[in-house]
Amino acid sequence: MRPTRSQVDGFDFGAAPAAAKAADTLGSHIEKDGENIHRTISGMDWSGDARDAADSRAAAEKVQLTRVADALERVSAAVTHGTSSMSHIADRLTADGAGYEGDGYAVADDWKVTDAYNYGLANLMTAGDAEAQQRLADLQRARANAAANATAALSRLVSEFDHADSACAGAIDAASADVSALAPVSSALGGQVADRIADKLSEGQPLTPFERRVLEEGTKLTPDQLEALRNGGTATLPQGQFDFLRELTAELDGKSMDSILALGEGTQHGEVQNNLANASQILGIPNVRTGAGDHGGMQALPASIRSLLTTNMVTGTNPSVAERLLVGGKPRVKNLDEFFKMTDFMGKSDENLRVGSDVNRGILKQVAEISAVGESPGSGNNMTAAGFDRALDKALAAAATDRIASHDFITGDNMDVTCADGGRYNAGIHLNGLVSQEWEHGSSGLHKLFDWVGDEAGSANPYQATMSREAASSLGHYLGSRDDLAVNEGLGVRNPEMARIFANVLSPYLGDFSGINETSSGIHTFGADRLTPGELENIFRSINTDGEAAATLNSSAFKWQNLMAVHYGLDTHQSSLAEHAGVLSQAMTDGNGHAVEYLSDSQFEERMRIYNNQMQFFGTVKDATGLLPFGSQTQLLMQQPLADAIFGEAPVRENAANQGNDPDWVAQLNDPKVLQFYQFSGYVGEHPELRQEYPEWFGPDGQLDWEVVKENNRWADFMGPVSDGWQDSYERGQDRPDWPAGPDNPKPEHPNDPVHKP
């Protein structure tokens, strides 16, 4: 830097010698530590491979520590030499400036020297004396030259200072870079520094820049570690970082959530809160490990946090969800305020660190149990019903960003850690809790918890695809369970948002649920479980109590049936496809019928009236065609223009968007002629010569014309033999028992435990 005069006057180089000495002393200690380690290991009386490995490690440590010490000595030398040079130049600038001022010159802040002699007074004194006037003029010229020379001299000194400053900074930066490379901030991580930082936070003291860097470094994971965790692997932390996290979070134990939320002084508050929440999330991940065998998880968290995540918070009268919905009950929730403050705190963590943390498993479990209480959390909680709903949704949304935790909540995997006193987690009961809560429209928590199950169907990432199909299987078994029907039967009335979410999430898996075998059929499915006809019926029975959800699910079932018909047309030996389509058709018909009966009951007449009015304004059904997977044969068949004929609206005589779960419309979706149309679409794909033999069945654009063939007797006669095998198997599927017994469909001993069948 090129300092101004005022800056030079303010310089104080007095602390530089002490700083240089501290760096030198630290380097000496580090070098001695390296020598002591090497001497101790070398002097031990042992032999073999272990001795050789220890000697090699000790020698490497000595070299590394010696390099650190050398770098610190260079830092010390740079500080000493640089500040000595700059101090000397600054002293000269100060002295020279003062000297010029003593000689009657003015020295500006930018070091410009000007003549300050009072020539006006001198001119008055020498008026009329020509010789004196001449001497005065000569003096003025000489002093002007002297001022210019003085300015140049001071400018050179300033330049020398700038050069010395740059050289010093460069030397310090280079040596410091070596120190950072050889001993990065992460090397400072450990239990002792965590204790010091935690103590300062508890005392309300601000952290130094170095402490802030250490806190930031210790509460994050590398991209490789995050990638491993996101894909179900483990992340190995240095022991120092794990100890740092453990000691840092241990300081939270015993503190109230208000005290924890107050940690972090002034402008550092938000940063500190983020770091502490990150530390808790990381320490709560069971797949975070160290080489020494330490690992994260629920047991690694502070007891006070662990208690809020695992203790049964519902007290008093606590009937089952089904009993509460039918006969009522007045359970209470303890520590509700403290729990919501804890979830607010955990919500300050980075979303990318929420990767399989028991923190989020515990929050999801507790939210479900609190949800089962309903809108009134009971006495002792100072929350309005609206405030309760908002806090519940916020907590759910924060934890559900952890997809691994969401998967485990839905399936029951790895969830026993969320139960206190050796309890066992029951996925069905906790899903019941969420279903029983009347969530507001647009609940971000529900969408975060479930949407990914449909979005990741068939994901290119094998781990994500596996999680999504396992979660879909679990949801299918849950909604299909007879034991949970008392809770789910009114799903669309009590919880239309959740019914619509489930309709969207499960639509891609209807082919799996119906029993399609991808290997033999050529239809690409996603590997979810095959359900019994009764389970499949109950899914429609529950979801179809909301019109929008019914339109989505029924449209998807219609398209899956038609896709099966297309593949049957491609290969008429695949009669099993017809049976699967018959199962799906009957499940949709019967389930939808039960849903309409439920809506028509006297206690729901008013809701039915509102529902019918709402359906008039529901203008668009979700187009599920984008969710349908196609096998390699069908992909060619789906090319335009035939794709419009196969998935166009022509075969549907009325607009599904205006009918939702209208039984007449559902019957139209199962129209045998429509299924024949799709069978023939596939058949033409294998027999293109039919276009020349029966040109009257096709439009000018080459597409099969529904308006022509649906009333064409010749086409019907042609399709008779093609469809014979289909119809017999289709009816066989329709007649399959809802709850077949046998080794493939055993009746579970505990239907809710677990809902996921690995």
C-alpha cells in the first residue's frame, strides 16, 4: 500500500515482534513434538509388521511436523524483516516531514511539499528596494525547487514502503499457505477446541475469526461424503472432527431450547445457529463413522435433544386413531412448545446435510404421533388451532427434506431408534396419525414427505429407485389394509390434499400393484410389490372419496389397462396381461363404488353437495401418460401418429375432468370396445399389412379411426378371435378373490407391522 501521512502517523509496529516470536515458538514446539513422537516410537521394544508400520508413520509425522515448523519460522521471519523495514521507512517519512515543516514548508496528507514562506509580508518590507526584491524572487524560485525535490524524495520513500509492504505480505501469505496446506483448519478440530468454542458461546462472547472458521469447518461434510450418504453409503470422518462434533453438541445438553436458540452473539447469531444445527444433523447420521469405530445416530445426540425426539409426548386419554375418529378422545401433548422450538432449531441446518439423520426420523415420528391428537392439542399448550397446524406443517417440511428418513418413516426401516425404552416403531400406526390430521391445502410438509416417491419412480440412481419402490409398496399395503380402512375410508373428505398426493404418488405403480411381470410382458414397471385385489380395491376406495384424486387415479388405471391391451395385441399369447387388467378394472370399479356409497351416507350429504359443486370447476385431470413406462417394442408403437390414437381422448365419450368418480364414467373407462381398440392398436403394430387390407378402418393420416371402428360390425367380427383369449383372462382377473390365501399372499399376523414387505 502507498500510505498517506495520517496513516503513517497512526502506524504501530510494536506488536509485530511478539507476533513473530509466537510463530517462531509455536514452530519450535511443533518440531519438538515431531522429534518426541519419532523418538518414542523408535525406542519401543517390539518388532514385526506393526513395528515397521509404526516406525514409518512416526517418520512421516516427523517430516510433516518439521515442514510445518519451517513454514512457521518463515512466517516469523517475514513478519520480523517486513515490519522492521516498514517501521524504518515510516520513521524516516515522519522525521523528514517534520523537518520540512520546521524549514517553513507545508507537507500535505498525500506527501506533497509546498513553500509556506510568507512572501506577501516580505514584499511589503522590501518595497522600493530593487536589490532586495530580486533576492526575494530568487529565494522563492529556490524554495519552489526545494519543495519539488522534497515531494519527490518523500514519494520515493512511500514507494519503498509500498514495496516493503507487498514483499512482507507476499512472504507471509506464501508461508501461511504452506502452513494451511500442511496443517489445514480441519487439523485444529478436536474436543478441546470444541469445549472452548462452546464455553464462549454459553458466556455470550463473540468468536474470533479463527474460531468461526474452525466451527464452520467442523460442521460440514465434503461433497464425496455427502454423495456417499445420499446413496446409502457411509461417510468416514477424521476422529478429530467427530470428537469436535460430539463435544460441541454435548454443551447443548441440559439447556432449554430458548437458551440454545439464543446462542451466537450479535451479527454471528445466524451463522452460529446454522453451525450448531448442522452439527446436530451430522452427529445424528448413523452412517457417519470414524476409523476408530465411533458412529453417529440417536445415541450420539445430547440427552435433552434425544428425549424430545423419542419420548412419548401424548398423555392422558389416548385411544387409537380409529377410535378417536369414531368416538372421540381427549389426549394431551406435553412439551409441545419445546418440541416445536427444537424443530425450528433443526430447520436452520443446511438441507444437503439432512441425509439419513436420526434427528429427522425422530421429528417425523413425533409429528405423526402429535397429528393423531387432532386440532386441539389439549390443555397446557398455549397454541391456537391455526398455530398448531402451521407449526406441525413446518416441522414436517423441515424433516421430510431428508428423503432417507422419509423412506424409513413410510416403511418402518431403521425407526426403532425413535422409540424410547426399547419400544418398536409401527409404520401403519404412524401413517394413521398423519392421515387423521386435517391438513390445510398446499401443505408443504406432506408434499416433501411423499411426492418424491412418485417423482423418483424408475430413477437412474439405483438407490433412489429402490427407496421409491419400497416406499410405494409400503403405502400400497397401508392404504390397502383392511385393518386401517376405518381411518382411510374417509381420506378424501377429511384430507383431500393427502388423497391427491397419494393419487399422484401411486399412479406410476398401478402396473406393479396389478401384478405385471416386466420380464415376460415387456412392459416396464418399477419393481413395487404385487397387491391382492382387495388391497388394490381399498386404495381406490380411500383415495376416490376426493373428486380430483379420483380423476387422477382412475385415469391412470384406465391408461394402464390400455397399455396392457396394447401389449396383448403385440403378442396375443400374453393372456396374463388380460388377467392383470381385469384385476385393476374390478378394483377400480368396486373401490370407486364404495367411495361413492361412503360419500352418499346421510352424515356426508352436505359434503357431497359441496364436492359435486367443486367438481364443476375442476377443469383438468392430471395427464398420467407421462408417468407410464414403455417397453422397447411399445416405444416404436407409441410414435406419432399412432400415439394420439392410443392415448388420445377419442375412446372416452365424456370428459373425465368433469366426472371424477362418477360410476358411469368409471364404467366407460372399462368399456370392452375401448380395450379392443387398444388391443387392435398393438395388433396393427405387429401386422402392418392390415392397413392395406382394411383401409376403411384408418383415417387419412394413417391412424386407426375410433369413430369408424367402434360401430363397425366387420371390425367387431375381426376382433372377436383376437380378443377371445383376452376376455376369458380378463374375466378371470375380475373374479379373483379379494383376499386370496396361499404362500404368495399370507395374511399378516400384525397387518400394521411392518407395512413394507422387503
